[in-house]
Amino acid sequence: MSTTTTVDVVGTARDRVDGRLKVMGAATYPIDVNLPGLAHAALVQSTIISGRIRDIAVDDAERAPGVVAVITHLNTPPLAIGPPTEIGPQPLPPFQSDAVLHYGQHVAMVVAETREQANSAAALVEVTYERDTPVLSFDDERATEVTHPWTPDHDRGDVSSALAEAEVRINQIYTTAENTNNPIGLFATVAVWDGDALTVHDTTQNPHGARDALAAAFGVDPAGVRILVPFVGGAFGAGLRVWPHVPLAALAARITKRPVKVVLTRAQMFTAVGHRPNTIQLLSVGASRDGLLAAIDHVSRSSIGMEGELINLVTNGSLTAYACPNVSTRARQIRQSIPIPGWMRAPGEAEGSFALESAIDELSYALNIDPIELRIKNHAHVHPDNALPWSSNALLDCYRLGAERFGWSARTPEPRSMRKMDQLVGYGMGRGALGAYQPPCKAIATIRRDGTAFVRSGGTDMGPGTYTVMSMLAADCLGVPIERVRFGLGDSAMPKAPQEGGSGFTGALGNAVHATCVSVVRAFVNLVSDDAMSPLKGCRLEGITVRNGGIQITDDPARFETYADILTRHGLDEMTIEGESAPPGETSSATMIVQEGRFIPYTPPSTGTLAHAGAFAAHFVEVNVDPDLRTIRVARVVSAVDGGRILNPKTARSQIIGGIAMGIGMALLEETVSDRTGRLVTTSLAEYVVAVNADVRDVDVLFVGEPDAMTPLGTKGIGELAITGMAAAIANAVYHATGTRFRSLPISIEKVLGLQPGH
Amino acid sequence: MKEFTFERFTQTTDAASAAAARSGAMYLAGGTTLVDLMKIDVLTPDIVIDVGPLGLSRIDVSDDAISVGAGVTNSQLAWHPVVRDRFPVLSEAILSGATTQIRNMATVAGNILQRTRCPYFRDVHASCNRRQPGSGCDALNGFNRGHAVLGVSEHCIATHPSDMCVAMIVLDADIHTMRPDGATRLIPFRNFHVAPGDTPHIEVALEHGELITHIVIPHLPAARRSHYLKVRDRASYEFALASAAVVLDLDGDTIRAARLGLGGIATTPWRATEAEQSLKGRKASDATFREAAETALAGAVAREHNHFKIELAKRAIVRAFATAREAKV
Ligand SMILES: Cc1cc2nc3c(=O)[nH]c(=O)nc-3n(C[C@H](O)[C@H](O)[C@H](O)COP(=O)(O)OP(=O)(O)OC[C@H]3O[C@@H](n4cnc5c(N)ncnc54)[C@H](O)[C@@H]3O)c2cc1C
């Protein structure tokens, strides 16, 4: 008796399946879509910050060469707001009144034969405004606080007495700047109607969300609305909501009875697709002399626009970060006359972790305890709220192995004590974490008579490598060589998928693909179980191995048959099965774990026995600070990551590096600036400074930990993880290098010189 | 972008007379400034005349000078072996600017004539005396972190963004032009850019249609000991917050002569002549350099957000001179 082993592709470092297409310019992004009869739209944006449109003169624009239509609030029908998605409400629809609530609000749309004609006619639209005084500061007495159903107020224990009694206290204000996502792909929408059916090519991370929003806006059946986005072009969260230009493109197409395309300009990307709002955070930490945390009190105020709602849970991370008996968190939102914010990579968590991880660092100096030691001392071995053991938690390994890889032991604790040539050297670290999240997701899998597999779901790949890891997963689960697997994404006609956001999509889709592929194999097993012609007759899922495009009896390699042969014999063209993921901690009967081609029954943990852990990271940073010029350069980063089961170390590593790069930007460079009048002034990538390659030097990523027990797949979300705790790790390193604590991001050169305005 | 017609000539005189004949004509070289500003309606030429076919792309080296065609790319000039050898400050200045891709497109004349990055200049809805004479200046009380502290006026505080020009002014380059009537003239670099005063819209000493043909950089043996230091937020691909171009002529540790140019902090490529004079005959110490830096920035006027640039520029000056002093030549 011999057995055959197959080797999983999952877990190996593989190039992107779509890499070649992208490098050759053959991947079609929404901006590339061209249709016969296409008209082009350009947006006119408000140049005031707050007030009303008194008059819009469109005659010159209408008469300009090539112009097909000019749309304003005066000729726009009522558009309904779409239903809330998995992650909250959509922005309000555009052109519904004469109110101007922020700089850069769309006030008119010009449709013309060419993009150039639309742009030049847009410049002819003459808007007369009535100005109001905008609300531009949290201290403005007209600034109102938003209350909403996601009130992120949490209390554990008694924070005020614990703080009062604490032997050591840190009590500081931390601020983070407004940041803008800036994916390299400009957001584009191409809309075309056929009766009441609407097809839209759109830069979105949520095709089903966009479908539902557009159906609601125009009062048509969602079944007739189709969103296509095979390639996104990056988004970092900007594609999670249906922004005003999307219904406007559909409206223009309806009015002109032609396909209409709108592409935002880079400047418009700063005002029209959301951003990370700024925060002011008050953080108090109390501890005993020997370094045990007694209390954390975290209060955040962040900005939100004058209308609409947005979930922004800045302080939630502080609740479960450490084994601290007394914790209170408050996250408030203050209405300001700013462009409508949205989500940007680890929204809330990136900002909140800056405050918390800075304060913990400050505490380590106050106590004279090594920052890693302090964190290990206060490690939450169980979930701090319900005392349940974690479903997986390798944070301690992140600390230890990351520190080792980094060479933390060479650090001398005294600030300004380390130098390299003429540069001040600082070592800093920070803890990163992102809570577990896995929304429901469906997928569909087909095996065709030619032996190829086509697996698909209506989510997106905005760049992390979803096509690649899902192809790998499907290949393993079906035993079909990866070259013969095609994965489909970016089409709302495919099974319903959640947004690609909240670091929940690999888990959501991966578990759906896994479950669906198991069902496909099960269907083949059922087909041959009493098929006398099949060498597999009588087989059961537990006794087979899938490999080489077919099924083998595990103990008898001679008993093998390809899917193609089975389909042919049964006169079938294909086998297609739809499936869905089970919620974490639950399992459907279909769920097995597929390993090396075998099917192993998966038993989820008994309900209520484990706390579903998210992903963890420990970041270690070396900065070099020029003692005279005060420039800061991040010389080295080591990030140790507990990401559960890593499907593809190469794409996973890229995700972490991307988060680190964005963390460097957040810590040192990025700030979306409005001047005192409320006008946005950093509206290009020359003025809004993100980290470039020269700023992201020696970066090392280390994966630790085990597959998570809560789902068959065992993954954790790592798309946003790396930016959490990253800005603090850098700020902590800057403190170690310079002896000056920077609590306000970005740590720009004037701050390091001590010469920022107001000082 | 406004519609325009596109013209090409092979003779400089034809190009110049075609440009001079129509007020809405502009030359196009690499297009990295012009097309960028056309796309945001800041520049709206009716006629765009391509200088590419004019063949102004030679670099001629003689014992006493190097002559650089107007159409030589920034990359070609920066990597030219004679420039690397004789004028490190020029090579370093060019290579500190923009990116490889942009430097491969950008030309020497285009670089000299590039426009300010002031966000209010670049926003047609803002008030800007430079873009629209008499409309006011939103930068004065606006976001002025990137703005100038030297050569400013009550009408304009826009920074001249070029790196290359700071090295050119320090090297006493001459700009050679051809007027529409075919006559040529020579404009010393330091007379070329004009401080805003109360006419910010007049930026350079060129007449309409006047074509830059080449730049001549006289040989300067001391320039072997020269350096360009650029300070900015990120490590690459950003305009200067402050920069210093220095040439140091040493006799042991005594300064025989020194030259100092400043970038990122002035409305024109800036030559700090008084500071240069003050260094003559002094010991080449950091303290001496700091004194010169104080002199160079004595007339600086800061606004709300750019105050730090004064101190930053002083430190950049000291560091640039100190680096030049230590250079092995
Ligand atoms: C993103 C970005 C970053 C940059 N960063 C930097 C930086 O860090 N440092 C820096 O110094 N620069 C920087 N630049 C500016 C860059 O150096 C200039 O855009 C470039 O040098 C212009 O050269 P060009 O040949 O493309 O000029 P063009 O855009 O073709 O022309 C510029 C101007 O010169 C005129 N012109 C061109 N040739 C002639 C001629 N022969 N005679 C008369 N007039 C002429 C044109 O009419 C036009 O007004 C940056 C530019 C960009 C877009």
C-alpha cells in the first residue's frame, strides 16, 4: 500500500497571478473603460467653504464646444440614500439642495463629447455664493458633537479612583493630522443605462454596496444594477463608500441617454472620496511602581463633516490592549466644515494606537522599565473583558522574536545616548493590533469538462493580492493545478461578498472559497459513489486526496480519476456549486480543513470558550536624527506579525511593508492642510508628502504564530495591521534619539527645531 | 485645459518671430512645468511652440568655460563628466531635484523658467498677484510654510523652487538669448530672475518671444570644492525647504574666497554676497560659517508658518560649508 502526498501551494511565496497583466498595462481599471458613444463628465467644485449657491450661470458652459449637458442641483431629481452597508451608512446623495457644506463640494457636472471639452467647459460655469462662516475648530461654540448608534463608550472597572490611587501617572494630549488615502489610481466611474438596468464600472471596494446604493438612488431594482471592477487601482479605504460622483455619473448617463465617464482629478481626490479625519486625544495611564497598569482613560475627539455619519472607533483598541482592570474609552466626533471624511487604512485604530503606544512608552521612561518589558508585564493573556482565552495570540513571540531580530539588546535606555557617525540614533517600539472581523461572504465554484476551475465572488482585489491567494486556495482545495484555476472578482453579478475592508476580506472570502470548494469535491464524490464505472466507486471525502485535477483514493494511487473524466462520463459540461463561509466559531456540515489534498474534519471551538483574537504585531524602529538640521530618517524597521495562517508570505509581506510605509508617512510627513479660511491647499502629490522609496529603507517582516482556531482557514486580517502602532514606534524612537517627546503628528521638521507656529 | 495650436520650427529665428508675433504663444521644452500648469488652467497659451527641433542640445567644453544648450536635459547636464568633475555643486543640485523621470524630460532653460509651487499661484480661484496682477496675495495670511523669507514683498512671498538655479547663480553663469529680431544678448544669471517688489507678475528679464539658446558657465577652479545641500521633509522627490550652494576656496584652513547661494527660502535664486565677503580671510570654522549665515539671513522676513526656515537655512549654510571644507579635492 502506498500513499501519494500532494504539496499545498498555500503557504508558499508566490508571485501575483495578475502581476504580468498589471506590469504590461493590460489590467483594465475603471479609468481604462471606453464604450461606444461615451460622453465625458467634469465636476465643478465649490470654492467656498460654507454657505449657499445663490446662482449658477451655466449658459456659457452649455454653449461651449462639445457640451451635451450641464447638471446642477436645479435639474437633479431627488436621489435617495442607499442602505447602510456592513460598516455603516453611505454619504448623502449629491445635488439635493443649494447648501455648500465644505470646500470642494461638487456643485455642477458638465458632460461633453471629450474629457478636454468637459474640463474646459467646466471652467465656464459661474457660481455665485452666499457665504457663511465655516466651523473650523473644535473650540468653535457652533461645533456640535455627533451622537450615533455606534457609541464607542466602554467602561471596565473604576477608572477615576484607579487613576487617583496610581503610584505613577501619565496624562497627555496627543493629536493626529488629517491624512488623505491617495491611491495611485484616480477614482473613475463609467455608467450606462439600458432601460432601468444600469451597468457601472466603478472604483469601489464594495461592488454589492455600490449596487444597492445606486438602485436606491434611482429607485430601480438592484437585480438590474451591475457593478464591474475587476481591478481597482488602490483605495486604502477610499472605495468603501459610494461617493457623490458615482450617482452623478449614473444621473448624467440617464439624462444624456449615453454612457458617461467621470474621472476625478488628483486635486478632487483630496475632497471627494474621504480621508482620515484629525483627532485630539486625551490619554491618562496609571500604574504601580513595578509597572502593572492600573487604569487607562482614553478620550478622543475627531472631526466629521457637517452632514452624514461615519463610524470612527478611535479609542476601542485601548479596551483590550492590555491586562488592565480599569479602562474607560470615549470617542467623540465633532462636526466641522471639512470635506466628508471616510476611512483610511486602520481608521481609528491607527490614530488611537498612536496615543496609547506613546503613553505606554512615556510610562516606561517614568518607571525606568524597558518598553518591551513593560508590555510583556501587562500582556493580556486572556481577553481583558470576559477573561476567555484567546483563539490565538502570539504577541509575546512578536515582542521576543522581533526584539531579537532587531537587536534591541544593543539599545542603551537613556535618551540621546546612542550615536552613529554624527547622527543621533533612537530605538523605539510599539504594539500593533487589529480586532477580528469576518463578515458573511458567498462564492461559487465551477469545474469544467476541460479540467479548469473557475471560482468567483463579488468582492474586489484592490491590490493586496486577493486574486493570487484565492487562486492558491482554490487550487489546493480542489486539487487543480493553479495554472488551471481562474479566480473572478469585481462583479456584483457574482455571489454576494462584503466590502474589501476592515481587514476582514481574506477571512470572509477565503472561508467561503474553502467551504465552496469542499462542496464541489463532495458533489463529485456523491456523483461517483455508486458509479460502477468509476475507480472511485464507494469513496468518501475522508478517504480521498485531490490532486492533478482529480480525485484519488488516498490509500490506493491507482484508483484515480480526473474531474474531466467524471463529467464526461456523466454527460455534464460542468459542476457548479455555490457556497458561503460560516461565521467564525461556527461551522456548517460542509466545513472540513483541506491539507495536502486530504479532507480533515474541522471542529470549531465550543461556543463561548474562546475570545476571537485579531492580528498582533510588534514594531521595532531605528531612527537617525540629524542633531543640527533635525531631519528624521527611519533607518530600519522590524515588524514581527502574528497574522495567523499566512496564505502567501510574499503578498502578506507586501501588505506589511505597505502599512509600514504608510505609518512612516503618518508619523513624519503626511498632513492634509486647509488654510485658515478652510480652503484645502495640499492638493497634489508634490504638496501632500507621502513616504517615497528613499524614506522606506531597511524593512524586515517576521511572521510568527499559528493558524487561528476560530475558522477552518485560520487566517487573521493583516491588511491594516502594520500601520497600527507604527507611528508611535517611530515617535518613541524619536524620543529616544532626541530626548524630546512629540505628541502631535506629523513630526515635521519645524517641530523638531522647536519652531512650529504658535511656539 | 484651454485649446491651443501646436507649432514646431527648426530655425531659432523662425521660432522666436512666431512666438513674438502672438501674445498668447509659449515655448514648450520638456513640458514638466508648462503642461502641468496648463492642466490646471494656470497657464493658458493659445499657441505652443516646441523648442525640441531647434537642436539646442549641445554641451561644449573649453578650458575657460562650459557652454550648455538650452535644450540639454537636466540629467545630461548633471551626469556630464566635466560638470561632475569641475562643478560638483551643479551636478548635486540638479540630482537633488525632482525624479529621474522628470530630470530626463526637463531641460536647462525650462528649469530656469519653472514657476513657483505656491498653492495660491496654482489655484485659479485664489488671489495671486503673480498670476493675476492686482488680485491680492492669499499666501500672506494663508498657508505659507513653503514660502520665501528673502526677497519678499507685501505683494508676493512665493518661493523660486529651482535647485539647479541656485548652483548656476553661485557659478556666475550667463544666459544667452535670441530676440525675435535675431539679435542675441547675454544676461548674467543674477540679473535674470526679478524679485517680486510691486510687480510680482514680472518674474524674469526676458522679453516676450525671447528664446534662451544656451548658458555659459565660466571655469572656476575653486568650484572643485563645492557642495549643494538640500533640506526637505522626505528623503527624495520634494522641493527644498532650504538649500545652500557653496564654493569654498581654501588656503590651509583660511578662506581665500567663498560663494554662497540659497534656495527654497527666497523669491529668486539667491546669492548671499555680503555673507560671502564676510568670509574672506577668516578661519574656516563652524563659528565663522554661522556668522556668515547670520549675515545671509539678516534681512529675512517670516510669516506665520515659515519662521523655522530662517534657522533651518542658517544651519544648512553651516553644514554645506563644513561639508565643502572636509571634501577631498
Ligand atoms: C513633480 C515635480 C517635482 C519637481 N521637483 C523639483 C525639484 O525638486 N527641484 C527643482 O529644481 N525642480 C523640480 N521640478 C521642476 C522641474 O525641474 C521643471 O519642471 C523643469 O526643469 C522644467 O523644464 P522643462 O524642460 O520641462 O520646461 P517646460 O515645462 O517645457 O517649460 C517651462 C517654461 O520654460 C519656457 N521655456 C522652455 N524652453 C525655453 C527656451 N529655450 N527659451 C525660452 N523659454 C523657454 C516655457 O515656455 C515654459 O514657460 C519638479 C517638477 C515636477 C513636475
